[in-house]
Amino acid sequence: MKKFFPRLSRKILLLISLLFLGFFSLFFLKDRLFPSWDTRFERFTNALFREELSANTLNLHYTLAYPEKYHIKDYDISFGNMNPSKLQENFTSIKTLKKELEEYPISKLSPENQILYDILRLHLSTELSCKDCYMLQEPLGPNLGVQAQLPVLLAEYTFRTPTDVKDYLSLLSSLPDYFSEILSFEKEKSNQGLFMSNTSADRVIQQCREFCKNQNSHYLSKTFQERITELQNKKLITQKQADSYIKTQKKILKKCIFPAYQTLAEELEKLKGTGKNENGLAFLPNGKNYYLYLVKSSTGDYRSIKEIQQTLYRQLFSDFEEIQKLVQKDPDIFIKASQLPQTSSYSPEQMLDYLNRVMTDDFPSLTVEDYEVKYVPESMESFSSPAFYLTPPVDTLTPNTIYINQSSTVSSTELFTTLAHEGFPGHLYQTVSFGKQDCPPARHLLGCSGYTEGWATYVEDMSYRYACDFLKTDPEVMEFLRLNRSITLCLYSILDTGIHYTGWNFATVQKLLEGFGITDASVCQEIFQYIVENPANYLKYYLGFLNFQALKNSVQEIQSNAFHLKAFHQNLLEIGPAPFPVVKKYLLMKY
């Protein structure tokens, strides 16, 4: 017996050890053997994230500084695909993705994944709604077209490593093929009678020709050399490598980039006259359906156009009533507003610093380690907006740069409110705030312009109040300027829906503008043409702004005296960019 018990004990110990090892292994392997719904969903969305970014090098570079950390290592250098047949095939892939997505039970997912699920499902459904009218999209355009945006994106393409330089040079070399695909798309549009108007074509052609001027001292060469010098200063490349890169870039510009722009202009010249519509989308087959798609996809507002128009008209009348009250109280308020100083003794940096400090009463504090104001190079001024914030990669959240176009003349008030829109508490603040949250990577692919531009317009509207103290301006004069800005954006948004959905032509638009005191025919024509060429663009800003106002009103009604503006903003920022039905759903859950 004395010998039996020790043997039994050893067997028991061995059995316990094996059981422990089994449970231990099961504990750590259970997520692989029996993955949770969250794990499976994250694998699905992360794979989608990698696949989408790998298909477009420009998007990849501007989204991730270090793609290898997201397991993106082998990818083709490409601007994407504009082949008409490939675009049609995309809808089959979207339908498959939607079906796969709907296999995940949303109730089994974490709150973060539930938001992503709702955004992705709405996004895929919206994309499928475009199946019969995708030929109405316009990759070219004087303001927001590919040929207009590319120069700035290429000039600002950050070089962190020698690999970035090689990717950039390969990207430049692929531009002729990409433009060739765009031309194939435009020719197919022409065959279907959907080509752009002669006015739009002339503007794009002229822009392409302007781009090809001064080839021996082109700004793409200048900005490239500056970025190469920065790599040298950081000891990341040698002088020999720098010389080789600069020589290669000049060769590619000469053999690929300038010929691609010249060919684009020549081929568009041949297609002139095949467009049958000088008006908005409403005059094209399936045009109204395409406009509905644009409003949903870019603005994130899923109401009917009739409901949207009613909202816009109500806001217009409300603002007019408020401005009339100001004029009745002070008949000279318009003169006072027009006599405000056009220049300021304060620099943009001082304005941003003030905004960053004063906003903390209304918005959560946020530490932004570094940001700077730069000025658009003179050679790029004609291609650039009056001001813009260059979004940093999500894995670094730096650099944070606001560019100012000095060719655009703005008053001190306009500069202040523009910096609020682009900086604090606008794009820069919202981008860094959301970027610091631990959200699924795919969220950064599914941002909603209506949310981001609506937020920036919403805080810009608030900044008129901040400007009173900083610029030492009469609050009522500043309120007059705020209302005037709101009325202008509202009017243009109404014109947008009228031109592209109701079917207003230039004569109708001109008559309406004359009723608002805009009588110069050339100004009316320019407003009309801009809206024709950029459908739903104004709605991203103004309708987005009105959606934030409506959300605030809803929460105020729920909370009454307990409402706190900073907490409201905190909740909006935590939800992050999403279509407004999703934002509203998850915001109201918090109250």
C-alpha cells in the first residue's frame, strides 16, 4: 500500500497536468478554433480595408504612413481603375460583400463594430442604388476633377522613406494609363450622349494646358526637390541617390506626365460638341436617380429631396427674419459690416492659437502636438482652394498642416472663420480627435463628407461668436455677417437641388438670383456653371451643418435644462464620421 499511493498520486498529477494543459491551450486557442462574432467580423472588415487601400496607391499613402503595420506589404502601384467594363463589374462585388456582411448578427457585435456594421451596410446599399446610372459620374471637372486635384496631391506626397520615393515615381509613370482609362470612360459617355457641356470641356482643356506650361521650372519639380532634400538632411538617402531621383523625376515628367495632360486636352477637344446637356442632372436619363445617390453618398442625408428642400427653405426664411430684425434695430448695420478692416494685425498662427484656447468652453480639450500654417506655392495657387487642411495618415496623425492660398483675398473675419473651419475646432481638431480613438481601421475608409464638412461648417458658424472678442467687433455686426454667410450657403444649396433635381435652367436661376440682389449676368452664369459641374457639393457643407443643428435641437429637447454643449460635442466626436441616420441612432442611445 505504501508503494501504491505514490504511483496513484503521480498518475493523478499527470492527469491534472494534461487537463490543465488542455484547458490552457483551449483558452488561448479558442478564438481561432471557435472565433467570436466580433473576431470574425473584424477579420472580414480588416481584409476589406487592406484590399481597398491596396487598389489605390494614392489613397494608401494618404491613409497610412506605415502600411506594413496593417499587413499591407505587396501592392500594385495604381491610381485606381476607371475602365467602364470594370466599373460595371464592381457592382457584382458590392452585392457579394453586402450578402456576406448580412450574415453577421449585429446584436452579437461590440458597440464599435455595430456602428461599423450600420455604416458599411448603408454604404453598400447606397452604392448598389447607382447600378443603372454609374455612367453619369464625372471624373473630370474644373474644380473637383481628377486632373485638378492630382497636382496638389502629387506635390504634397510625403516622403518618409526611400520606398515612398520609389512608389511616387512609379505612380507618376502610371499616369498615362490612368488617363487613358478616363478617356475611354469619357468616350463611352460621349457615345451615350452623356458627355460634359462645351463650357465644362473648355475649362478642363484650358486647365490641362496651363498645367503643361513652364515645364523647365515646373512646381512638381520644385516641390519634389524640396522633399528629396529633406530626406538627405535626415540622412535617409545619399547625394548620389538624391541626384538619381531628381534626374528620374524630370525624365518621367517629360515623357509621361506632360504628354498625359496634353493628350487628355487633345482628346477632350475632339469630344466637344457631343454633349447634349448644358443644364443639371435632371435633364439627363436617370439623372434624378444619380443625384439622389450623390446626396446620400456624399451628404449622408437619406431624406427625400422634397424634405431636404423644405428644410432649406425654412432655414432661409428663418435667417431672413433674423437679419431683418438686426436691420430694423440698426439701419446702418450693413455699412458697418462693409467697413470692417480687410486686413488683420494678427497672423494665422495667432488666430489658431486663440481658437484652440477659447474653444475649450464648448469642446473637449485635445492635445495636438504640432501643427503649422503653410502658404500654397505661387505656382500652385490657380489649382488650389482658398484654404485647406491636409489630412494626416491615421497611424501617425501628423503632420497637421493648414494651407492658405494668398491669391484669394479675404477679410480678417473671413480668415478667422476659415481657420476655425480648417483648424480648431474644425477639420484638424475633429480628425485628430477621431484618430486618437481605438476604432476599427475600416472606419477610416467609410468617412462621410456630410459629417466632416458639416462639422467644419457647424463650428465655423459658431466661430463668429469667438471672433467678436478677438477682432474687437460689435457682436451684432458679427451676427449680421454670420447670417449673411448662412443665407448665401442656403441659397446655393437650394439652387443645387433645383438645378439637379427639379430641373431649373439658367433663366430660372438668374431670375431667382436677381430677387436676392445678384443682377450681374456673368456672376449668375458663374454660380450656375459651378453648381452644374459640382452636384451636391454645397449640400455636403450646408446640409451637413443643418443636420448637426437638428441633432443639437433634438438632444436639447430630451435634456432640457440638463443639456451641456461640451458633452453633446463629446458624444458626436466619439461616434465619428458616419451618415446622419447612423449618427442620430447612436447619439440618441446616449441620452
